[in-house]
Amino acid sequence: MTKKIATRDAYGQELVRLGADNKDVVVLDADLSKSTKTHDFMKNYPDRFFNMGIAESNMMATAAGLAAVGKIPFASTFAVFATGRAFEQIRNSICYPRLNVKIAATHAGVTVGEDGGSHQSVEDIAIMRALPGMTVFVPADAVETAAAIRAAAEIKGPVYIRLGRSGVPVLHGEDFKFIPGEAVTLREGTDVALIATGIMVAVALEAAETLAAEGISALVLDVHTIKPLDIFAVVEAARKCGAVVTAEEHSIIGGLGSAVAETLSEHHPVPMQRIGVRDTFGESGKPEELLQHFGLTATHIAEAARKVIAKKK
Amino acid sequence: MDQKIAFLQERARAIRRHIITMLGEAGSGHPGGSLSAADIVSVLFFDTMKLDPENPHWPGRDRFVLSKGHAAPVLYAALAEKGYFPQEELLTLRKLGSRLQGHPDMKKLPGVEMSTGSLGQGLSAALGMALGLRLDGGEGAQRVYALLGDGEVQEGQIWEAAMAAGHFKVDNLTAILDYNNLQIDGPVDVVMNVAPLADKWRAFNWHVIEIDGHDIGQILKAIEEAQATKGKPTIIIARTIKGKGVSFMENQVGWHGNAPKPEQVEQALKELA
């Protein structure tokens, strides 16, 4: 059994290490520090932690002000509230002036589970991706998360980091090199390219195993940076395999699937299917049940792969 | 003191002349709320704030956030008067390629500390600046001044920021509320009454000072009191007249967002001579 760690836990731990190395790092939260895991930073560096209360709009614009005087603020809350409630603050006070704010949003996607649809963000990638100058990271595991947090602190400008609530398998070793904007080929293949992000990367690897047993060779591309998208890697994968399936724990509208479709339709159109939440809101249930309910399993990816392969000329 | 007041009155008059000239040239923009804030801005830029126009990013400087970003002309006029950029550049306001955007853009124009224009967000940014500066500077930290509109405080985020600033006891933050009682759709107390303002801010743990926002002596004294106030942020509620200084614009809601025509520019400049 592979070790499972939630990306929010990896975030909280890396934030403490980052805080030790860089005194300019400050953290803001909106009364969810125990859930977003910023409370470890608070315990270690209380002077540099600001609990803004349940007031996300003010939190984002306050983070902008902190960045304007040279701090590197990480602002955390659930993805629904970060990108929904505080959208216009992110747009006008953070992205428009290209301020150095990092938005680390947890509880993204349906694996929030029992709290239900009001708390399950399935549109945050779409919203954040539309903002000029915003970098969007969706780490697949704990190792990628830690690296993404480090990279975010190095980048001069706004960064959105999408994190999850539930444990996910650790895919990468200690030697993993995270390069922002560079997708990682986790498995070579020739018949179909499975292009995945976040928690769906592990699921795509599982699907590739299933397909291999049927004699289908699936390439698996881990897109940890949705923006800027690694256009070269996406087009290369499509060229090599001639068919593509995207997989994300997000709406099929505006997320990874859209980004890949936009890229391929301009550069190298191939048969394609998008695995994701199909234009609906989430609901209560256990994370595993919800992944099944919304069609976000290895079985669904493998089925989509067979379909796109059949469409190849 | 009288000399200082006369100097600041003259700077305010120069700022008002710039406002009229640049808006006339631009053909659009917001004269009313720019003119109402001219005396406050004159005091801040020519007396209160530690600034270095030669070195606009000097870390030791005080910060000014124009939360009511549509009053950009009053800020641009003060920056030009202060020497941040040539006064001729004021005539590029709102034109393609200009550093003087319709609402202030910190990435384009040195001296602009925060990009504003979407109401209700500037006070939060000023709070963030004050918190950040206090982390580094402690007791002697640089000060942050935020200019708010009265209609602007209808935004809920203002009260989120007010609550947080009181909570964190951010005493290097001073807000100044330009209380001209007019917004686009009419008098503020008709559109959405914001009174009683002093009680509201006091309830959010702010030190409150009420003044006539066109009396330079009162503005100077209020700022001094704000600087001396420890353990809480200060708000100066400044009663003002929208369009102040130009007879036909004063207290006229129609001059919130309309630029003067050439003959009106001429008349206004005559009054401000």
C-alpha cells in the first residue's frame, strides 16, 4: 500500500520550513487555519501570521498590501471562498497590479466529501486561469506540493496553488525536480495520452495499468502547472499517441481539459475526451463514493481511452 | 503656522487648477470628488508624508492609498506638483499609452502606491501595508494614509478592514473619509445612508476625529492627533463639498463623473486663479 498524504498537509509542513528560511514570508488565513494547515506556521511564527477572521475579501486585499511593502504573503482558505468570494479582490488588488501574493487554496474538488456541494470547488481552476499574469499550480502529491510552495515563493507575482483535503498517494521520490510550467511524463506510451492534474494523476497511472493489461500503451502526463501550460509537452504527447484523455477533479469547463483542447485544436487536433465534473455541482458523500459518482475513476479514464483510440483514423 | 497654511492653500489651489485642466483635456473623468479632496491631499503631500520624489521607491517613505480611486486626478496633480513627473504629462490623462490611467495604476506611475478604482478595496491594502511596515519598523514604522469616499463605505469590505485594523491595533494607519455626501445616483443619505459614521468607526475600535475638510488648520491638527494616537487606528471624518472651489460644480451631483467643456474650464480656472 502506497503512503497517502493530503496535499494540504504537505503545504502546512513546507510552509513552516519556508518560514524559517525566508523572514519575508507571512501567512493569512480566514478562520480555517486548522483545516488549511497554516496553524503550524502560526505556532512557529505568530508575529508573521494574521488570522483575518471570516472575511476573505479583506484577507486577499490585505495580502496585496503586505506584498506592496515587500512581504511574500500566503493567503489560505477553502478554494470556493478564495476564488469565489474574493474573486474581484484577486483580480483588481492582486493580479492587476501583479502583486506578489500566493493563494494556497485547500479543499478543492469533490473529495471535500461530506460537507457537500457548497464547499466543493469545481470551477476554481477556470476562474484563476482566466486572470492575466496568474500562475496556476495543481500539485499531484505531497512532493509536488512542497516543491510548488517553494517555487511559488521564488516567483515574482501572483500564484494560485490548488490543494486537496483527502490523502493521495505519493508519486514522486526525493529526487523529483519540479520546474514550473514543465509537465512531467510519468509513463511513456504510444496509443493514448492520459493528461492529468492534481489527484487525478494517480488515478491516470492506475488507468494506464488497466490499459496495459489489454495491450494498450498509455502515456501519462502530469500537468502540475495549468498556467502557463506546457504546450510543447501537450502537443508532443498528442503527436506521439494520436489520441488524448484529460482528467481533473474539476469541471470539464475551463480547467485542464479546456486548456488542452484549446492548445490541441490550434496546434495538433486529435480525438479527445475530457474526464471531469460534467457541468454540475458536487454533493455530500464519502470522497471515494463521490469520485465514483462523478465519473472520476481509473475505470472511467480507461473507458474514455478506448473511445478515443477507436476514433483514431 | 499662518505661513504654512497659506503655502498649503496655494498648493491646494494649484492641485485644483491641474484637476480642471487635465479633465478638460481628457474629456472624461471625475472632477467632483477630486476637488473635494484637494485640501486633504495638499496637506498629506506637502506637509505630512515623508516622501522622496527623486527616489519614489525609497523604503523609508510613508504610503498613500487612494481608496476612492476615481479621484485619480487629485493624486496625479499632487504627484506632478511634488515633482514625480513633468506637469505636462497631466495632459495625457486617460489617453492610450498614458501612465495616467483612468484609475491609479501602481505598475505604470511611480508615486502611486496601490492600484485602486474598484471601491472598498483600498483600505484593506492600506491595512496590509501598515501591518507589513510595522513588522519591520515597530514603533517607528512608516505611516500609511488611506483616502476613502463616503459612498465607498457602503461596501461591506470597508467594515471587514475596519474590524481587522481595530483588532490588530494598527496605529500607523490613518484613514481620511471625504464626506461630501454625494454619490453618482444622488445624496449619500438618500441612496444608502451611511450615518452615523463616527459611531460606526468608534464601534470598530478606531479613534475618530471630525473636521471641516477644507480647513487646512483643522486638517493639520487632526493628522497630528492621528500620529499621536497609540494602540488604535485613526479615522478623520472630513466634511467636504463636492466640486469645492469651482462655483458651478459645488454640491452638484452631475459633476461626479463629467468633464468640463472648454468654456467651463476657462471659467473654473478664472475662479481658481
